[in-house]
Amino acid sequence: MASKTYTIGSILSILAIIVAYFYKCNLDEQLKEHLDNVLKSLLKVEKKFQITPKTKVALGLGSCTDAFQDGIELLKRSGIEPPTETNHHSYISSKEGLAQTFAYFFQYGAAAERYVSDKELFKTLVQNSKGANTRWAMGGNAPAMARRMALEGCDVLLGSRLSTKQMRDLGGDIQSVGKPLEDEDVHIILEYDKGAKWGPYTSPRANRLIIHSDESNPTLEALEDFAAELKAFNPAALVMGGLQMMDNYPFKQGEREERMMTLQRMLADTPMTIRSHFEMASFTDEHLIEDVLKHVIPFIDSIGTNEQELTNLYSILNYGNVTLVTQSYPRVASVLDQMRSIYNILSKTKESDGQRKLTRLHVHTLAFQAILTTHKSAWKNTMAAAAKSSLTAYRYVCGTKEIDIAKSRILMDEGFSVSMEKNSRKVMFEANRPVSCWDESDYQICIAPVLVCTEVRQTAGGGDNVSAAGLTMQI
């Protein structure tokens, strides 16, 4: 009797396995179909609006050579072990400071960028980066965005000091201004994957810590040459970035203020017919952010940020302090509330003496793209820009032009609330109409899901490429 019971139990177990197998196969097939529908719909929206050929765009400032590598491996090769405790350092002056700073952001999966004041330590790290697994490429906010916009068909002017080698790497389709450099600045990109472990720390998502010890970029050395060429070039848009290189740099007394004033004069003298965009980055020095809010933001039409930079900007505008990290996967409702707050503050600027009102805000996160544009402003094709940015995120991170749904996933829920306020409206996610747009007050908001790349090739420069791609659809 016992034998018979055992046989029936075995049969039931086998049946359960078979049912579970076919159930999983069915779910996998449904997911594949869902992703395929989302991709086709995003591609359809992207192709609906074409970029005007040879649209002129001017971008500045700064450039570097990026050394991409496994951050944990480089730290190991450099004799840097996981620290017993994490700590945020505004700048890095020792191995211990680097270990604590890397671990601090690593445990949150948060992007960050830091200046290394210890020149010998940085030289050692650069030397240890010269291995077979290191990928070298031209970097910097302006060159990254310039390359993307040129790739999309724009006529590009880049204001940045470059070495002879960098000029060759840049290609002939981008015009550069600025005196040549003998030795370019090097940025070390300490990358890591989702689930990576370093001692007791585990990363919740793929990201990177960028470290540098720049000499040229913090002082905006190309600024005067760029300003001199800008008027004759007469672009449709002016894109600015790279000011984070000034963060915690050892300036002489009054030097930073003088450079910011020179930048302000260039922005104030830019005709209103030329739209201006500022690409945010990781700032820790509150005095520098105050300078940016005083000398740059009042002369800008558009701002691009990731989720961390958005929270930092929101915090400094509302509470006067910086926020170092935020959620790796923020809710759409939370992001939208912060966007509304920033817009309501910065769109109220009185237009005088070259000052402008904010009319566009683009937030690029791992899971979604959010773009806000003012009604009747010069910005167009907001829906297409959101779709373009979403697709560019996958293409850049995966390092391919073609999108493979077998190497992608969607992190967005089936629906999202438009605000954290109680009883706020909910928007349902539709695979056949993945980009959701609606009107509020005097602006439109568009949200597009990102087909997240599951085989990460590169993370640094992702925000620059995504933001630049969105801009090309709207200028």
C-alpha cells in the first residue's frame, strides 16, 4: 500500500513540474510579446518625426579621456580594500578616502564624480588602469553630447580644449574650437554591475564612480575661444555642461567667481532665438551650486538631469542644501512632483538682461524618461523626444544600434500615479501606446518607459547621450 502511495505521489510531483514548466513558458511568451509591442510602438513614435538635417548646435565645455574598467578590480590591483565603514568625501585625498567614497555610492548604486587632490595617488590609479580589460575613449559632457548630436545629423560646434589625438578621434563632422592640449585630462570610470559585491557591500544596480584630477576643465579654459566663435556659428541651440569639474577644485581666491562671471556674460549675450540647455551633473559643493543658480540657470531655457541630480536641484532650490544619493528606482509620481516644483520656481524668472524662463525639463532615469515642456514654447515633438531618449538609453548602454528584446526588460509598473498627493490620477501603461502625454497648467508632460539593457557594456556618458538624443528631436 505504501508503494502505491509513493507512486501516486511521484506522478503528482511530475505533473506539478510539467504544469509549472508550461506556465513559465506561457509567461515568457507573454513577456516577449509585451516587450516586442513596446519596442515596435517606441520605434514608430521615434520615426514619426525626423530631425531637420544639419541643424546647428554649439556645445561646451571641457573634455577628457575616459578609462572604463571594472572598479572593484582596479581597486584590488591598487591595494585598496573594502572599508569597515562607508563615508562621503567631497574630494579624495587618500586611498582610505577613495575606498570609503566608492563603498558609499556603491551600496546605493548611485552615480557620482569626485576630484582627487592626491596627484600621486591618481597617477598610480591611471598607471594601474593600463591593462587589457580597460577601454579608453574620449569623454566629457560636451564631447559625448556632441558626438550623439552629430550622429543624429546635426552640424556641431564643440568648445573644448583637445589634444591632437582627441581631435583625430572626434572625427571630421564636428568642428572644435580651443587651443590644443599637450596632455589631455584623464577620467577613471569605476564601473560595476547590478548585484556586484565588494566586501560586505552589494550594489542594487549597475552604475559608476568617476574620479579625476583635472587641470584644464575646472578653469573653463576653452570659454573665451568658444564665445568668440559662437556668434558667427549662429546655432539653433547652445548646450552647456561640465561645470561639475569645478567641484572642490583648489581655485585661487576669487578665480572661480571670475570664471563664472565670464560664462554668465556669454550666456547673457546669446540671442533669445538660440535656445539654451544646461546638463546637470553630480555637485557636492553648495557654494558652487549657488554660483550655478546665480550665474547659469537664469540664462537657460532647458535643463537635463538624472534622478539623483533632480533631487539635488530640488533640495537646493527648496531647502538650500545638497542631497548626495536618492532611490535607485524612484517612483514616477515622486519624480513628477519634483519636476513641477523646480519648474514652478524657475519658470517665474523675469525676462530681462538676457535672463530666461525655464521652458523645458528632461529627467532621464534607468526605468523611464520624463520630459516637461511649456505650451507654445519653441520646443516641439515632446512625445517623439521621450521615445527617442528611451531607445537611445538601450542603444548606448548595450553598445549596439539594434535593440534585442531578449536582452532587455521593463522596470515600470502597469500604471503610475501622476503625483504623490492623495487620490491623484493614475495613468495605465499600454504596450501599444507606451508614451503617455498629458497637459497640466501651462505645460505638457510625456513619460516613456525604458527598455533596460540587461547586458551592460557602458554606463558613463549614458545620461549625456540620452539627453542629447531628446534635444535633437525638439530643436
